[in-house]
Amino acid sequence: MNAPASSIEAFAAHSLAFLGQADGQVFRDVPVEAPIAIEYNGIGYAVMMATPADLEAYAIGFTLLEGLVTKASDIESIDVHPIEGGWVMRITLPPSQIEPVIARARQRVSESSCGLCGMDNIAEVLRPLPPVTARLSVTRTAIAAALAALGDHQPLGRATGAAHAAAFCAPDGTILAACEDVGRHNALDKLIGTLALRNLDPASGFILLSARCSYELVEKTVRAGCPMLVTISAPTSLAVTRARDVGLTLVALARSDSALILNDPHASIQ
């Protein structure tokens, strides 16, 4: 599996040695980071810094997780175009769905699509989440299998060492879909959009992330309807609190030999 050409750019660099080896001239592949403007029915809504690959999936996942539609089929059209300095995603929603866009539209430029830029107040940041209703049964062997296979689904990460991955896994640990991006939130948005394109139900498996578990990733997982989130890095306090508030099974610090269960209200993990 190779990363899309639009995802990588090579730069000349000087290799500086510290342990007596020779210095040298090298070329280093780095992930592309570009501004992605998001418009709904001609209204500028956001500008996110992201990797310009899987942009149709990104448009769908972003729109779903922003709560602007409840299902991907509500989106009438998606047009993705390169523009000077970046890309634009022009998304068309039915007239009945445009009022939330008008109410919440703002010009935002974010170093990573954290979802906070332009939020009006703390109450908006901490708006209520729907309770997790899906149920899942997963073994520790399945989690270990998904972790072991994740690298095979990270061509951009292998090439650059600087990209996040989000994967959707069946209960037995088989990775059914995966997406990468320089932003961990973008990778998850792309994954949710990919699931919608493939008619895969987020409630039928668990999400595995190569990133630190921030509260925004917990919220996106819950809003997508997925009952379980596994992350390779540690969580924040608010991530754990939000997961416990709504019944999301949360596993962090997942490694080849261990993992930390921070919330498992329905005894999902055996």
C-alpha cells in the first residue's frame, strides 16, 4: 500500500550525525499540509489544515460530525478543487439544512482541526453528547491483532514518520478501513466519511487511533455512533470524563503487550 502522491513532498536536507557517523545530504519525504477551505451552499464555514487526500471522505465525515446532516445521503453534492495556495471543498446541502450553517458559519484557520477555533463559549465546547447505545464484545486478542496490523495501513506514516492514522476495526480486530492525515482529527473525520461511503456501520466495530486521546476524538467517536475507542497514546482528563459520562468504552496506551482500560461500563472487553 502506497501513500497518494498528493500526500507527500520531498525536501533536500542535511543529515547531522551525533555518534561519529558521517554527515550527508539526503532527501526527506514529509506529509503535505495545506489549507482546506470548506464551503456550504457558497457560505464559507471553516478553513482546516489537512493533508489533501481522501477529501470526499473528509467532506462527508466533517459534515456528519459537525452535526449539519444526520446521514451522508443528505449531502446533495461535493466538489473538490485545487486553488492557489490550497484546496476548496464546496458542499451542497438541501435548503432545509442550511440554517445551522448560517447560524454557526465562521471563518476559522486552525493549525490542526481541533474543532475549537471560533467556538463562542465554554458551554458550546461542552455541549451535551448523546449516550452510547451500541453494544460490542471484543477480546484482548482482537485489540492486539488490530494494533499489530495498523502499520500495514499507514503508508503515509511509514514514508514520513509524521502522520496520524484512524482505523475502523471489526470485533475480531480485522481492520476494515483506515485513513491518514497530518491532523489526528482530520484522520478521524476522513475515516467516518469512508465508512459512510462504504456503508459500514460505525456501531458494528471499534475505532483505533495512533494519536493522543483528546476529548475531541472522544466526542467525534460518540457522535459517529461507535461504542469503543482505542488509542495508542495517553488520554486527557476531559477525554476520560466525557467517555464515562456517555458510556463510551475507552482504551488508551494500547501497546503490543498491554493496554489501559479507562472506561468499560458494559464489560465489552473480555
